[in-house]
Amino acid sequence: MDWGMNNRMAKLFRPDTGRAVWLAIDHGYFLGPVSKLEDPGRTIKPLVEFTDALMLTRGVLRNCVSAQIDIPVILRVSGGNSIAGPALSNEGIQTSMEEAIRLNASAVAISIYVGTEHEHETLMALGQLVNEGQRYGIPVLAVTAVGKELEKRDARYLGLCCRIAAELGAQAVKTYYCEDFGKVVKACPVPLVIAGGPKLKTEVDALKLAHDAIKEGARGVDMGRNIWQSDNAVGMIKAIRGIVHDGIAVKEAIKILEGSKQKK
Ligand code: 5RP
């Protein structure tokens, strides 16, 4: 890897732990104003100090985030679909590499839709983005998107998606936790981070998810709703940080969560 690419990767994955807690706030690019993310600037204000990187679109970055912010940006560059449209998989590169460099992005992110009618286009778009990323030293994060079909999240399908993303050159892959997640990790030669998915029933469920994913080899989380849709968002991100960077047990993470509630 060239120096620039290495340096950006070192900003994204903390060199002392090799792991990462990224905060995903890119949901609006196809979901519109998701609950608790209506005003992204307000949502992230108490959370940024506990975040290793922010994943978002150029529109939210330019309009809702101060340019003085001191954390890396993972720029969501794919889009062109919406929850109201006929096919969520109909997504392409929407923001250029030149724009990502102008915005000082540390990485770009793109969704791939394996097994859908738009599989080919999204995989070709990933290849194109990797070619451009290699030219300028910008890592590409491939997101193994499932659209509305959440039931697709099993080790066989996610293992296929993650391996394809790595084979096509993505420097990191974001996927979902699933049963037998260790198999997905083992067959993917680049770092894997997990999304949280829709908000789980309880905060403890989300902490368990993060804990199990790390135990089985994930290099971090790129979570959104299970953090900022919680009434104790700061407690959640602090507890997840403990799990990811300090390797604490769920029981310890719950103490951090509860402690943060009392301080409110
Ligand atoms: C959408 C995304 C989101 O960033 C991702 O799903 C993470 O957020 P959450 O933890 O809320 O699922 O990539 O395609």
C-alpha cells in the first residue's frame, strides 16, 4: 500500500487497537429524514468526541458539520435510489473522487447489491471507485447492502458479498453481524466492520451484537440507529467504544451505559 492509503487507513482504524468506532449518519441519502436524524448536526454534537470517523454524504457534511471538526470523514458516494422508488438496488456512483478529495475525505463508501437485478452495475461501480481510489490513495469501503430484505443476512450470503467486495479491491467492508459470523470474517481478507441495522429491542441487544461481532473478528462498528436513536446515545457510544477498543464484556458495557444515564 502506498503511504497516502496507509496513512488514511491508520486514521480510520486506531493504530493502538487496530479497531474502529465509526458513526454512520448517511441514512438520509435514500431514507430521507430518519427519526432522530432530522437535524444531523444536532444529533452528532454530543457524539463526535467518542467517534473515530463519521460516515455521511457530501450534503450533510457541507451543511451540518463544522469544517473545524477533527475526525476523519468516510464519504458516502453512492446513491440515486430511494425508499419510495421501485428498486433500492438501483444505486450508482453519485459523488466524484475529485469531490471526495476536495472534501478531505479519508475514505469513500459505496453499496453493492449482490444477487439483485442491479448486481452487475453496483459491482462495476465498486471496481471503478477502487481504480480511482488507487490513483489518489483513497480507501474504498464497500457496504454489503440488503435493501428491504433484512432476512438475507446470513453467513452464506454475507460471506459471498464480503469476499466479492474484497476481491474487487475494496480496502474495507461493512456488513451485518449474523450467525456464524466468524466464517464471514475468515473468508474476507480485508477488515470487516458491522452495521447495526434497524434499532434493536433494547440497548443491551445492540451491545451484545457489537461484542459478539468483535469477539468473532470484526475490526469495528459503523453504527447508526442503535446509537443515535437511543435515548441514551452518549452512553451507547461510550459503551460500544469500551467493547471495541478496550475489549470489555457486555456486563461492563452495561455499567458504562447505566452510568451515563445517571449523569444526565
Ligand atoms: C446504509 C448504511 C448505513 O450507514 C448503515 O446501515 C449503518 O447504520 P445502521 O447501524 O443504522 O444500520 O450504510 O446503507
